[in-house]
Amino acid sequence: MYTPNLTHSNVYYQRQLSNFNFCIQELGKDDPAYMCVWHEGIAHRGSIEVASCIMKWVKTKFTPLTKPEVRKLIIFSDRCCGQNNNWRMLNLMSMLVSMGYFTQVEQKSMVSGHSFLPCDRSFATIEKRHKVSVLHTPDDVSKMILEAQPAKPFKVMRMQCEDFRHLPDSVLKRPAGLQITSVRWLKVTVEDPWNLYARQRHSLFEGWKSWLISKPKQGATPQPPYFAIHYPGAYESPLPIKKKQVPRSDDHAQLLASCCTLFL
């Protein structure tokens, strides 16, 4: 979503500020979806940002398990390689197991062109509200999302620079012959943390194929992947806005006069 979304010609010919919204819908419960919101002056919208949003959601919702507790997480996602279907996401799955938040984490990828996620319904609700909303700033975007579903308001998590961490994408060994973009079902378990289990289809009748993802020393027993406790921030400071998006002084004066005219 872009701000400001005024229809004046001076706004139309300027590059507006991009606002991003990552949806996390917890299935099996009647709770509203979580909306992780930020803009391009805070962070980009790649795999680091998606993994950071999921990590913040996990730490908000859950605490590490104590034995003999069992908790399983299943992630349904689309096939976007730059955001959801990549090695950073797989490292995140293994990290959540090693940190004790879950005893098993799975990722199921939707079939492109033949399926959709419940998040799409939430996005449609927001888009319906967006069409009748006037948005000047990113704060207006968050307010608009909160008001999009009055009976059961979405939960807005406003992401800041410090929320985005350089979560790893190279701790796990990449087995030769495994392309995670070609499989639809991945699984990591606490009982066998040095192996990744994969299925080509969503069928329960298909057997699991295991892949070694630890980095054992020669002749040594494979050890569970080691993940650090803390990771540096992905961004040291807010991102600069591109010069093409900053209006010239004369354009800014015309735009301000036009806005004043619109609201008189």
C-alpha cells in the first residue's frame, strides 16, 4: 500500500512511500490475524523480514517448552522463493526446534495456481477498506487495518528497525540433490534434528525422504545444528528514502497547496 494515496495529479506523478503488511493467521482458532506492518524506510521485504516477523510472533505467543511438553507448528505458505520458500526459512524452522519453542516444525507449500491461503481473505477485507480510506502517513495505514474488520479487529504488530534480525541462512548443510523449491512438505523434529524430512506431494501415503543437514566432522557422530542465541540487527539505522521519491521544493509547495484546497 502506498502513502499518500491522494488522487491529485501532483501525487500521481510522484513515487509514493511503500507500506508492507505481512499476515500471520493462526488456524484452528477463531482469533483475528496478526498483521506485521512496516514501510520501506524501516526495512525491505525479503526473506530476512519474513523470518523476523515469524520469530517476533513466536516470541509474542509462546514460551520455551519444559519436558515433557510437546508442541507442533505447521506453516502454510506460498511458493515465493524470495520470502517463504528458501533456506533462511528452513534455518528458522530448525532454530525454533533447537530453541525449544516447538518439538516439531513443518512447512507446507501451496500449489501455485490451484490453492490460496486464509490470509488472502484478510487481505481482501483490508483492500475493501483501503478503497474508501484516505491515507497520508504510515500511521494511517495501521489505523486503517485496525478498522477494516470492526467486529473482530486485526492485531497489528508495528515492526521497527530493531525487530529485524540477521537470522541465518547458512547454518544447515545444503545436501547435494535437494532443491527445497521442488518439494511441498518439509519437516524438522527435536528427535532427529540433524536430518530434514521432505515430501514431493501433500499425500500422507508418500514416504518421507531424509536429508542430512548437520555438519559432522569426518568420522564423528552428527551433532544437532548449533544456533546462536542473539543475532545482530539487519539494519543499523532507518533506510534512506530514494531521491526520486522526495518531491522538489516547488512540487512540495504545490502539493501542500493542493492538499489544503482538498480539505477546505
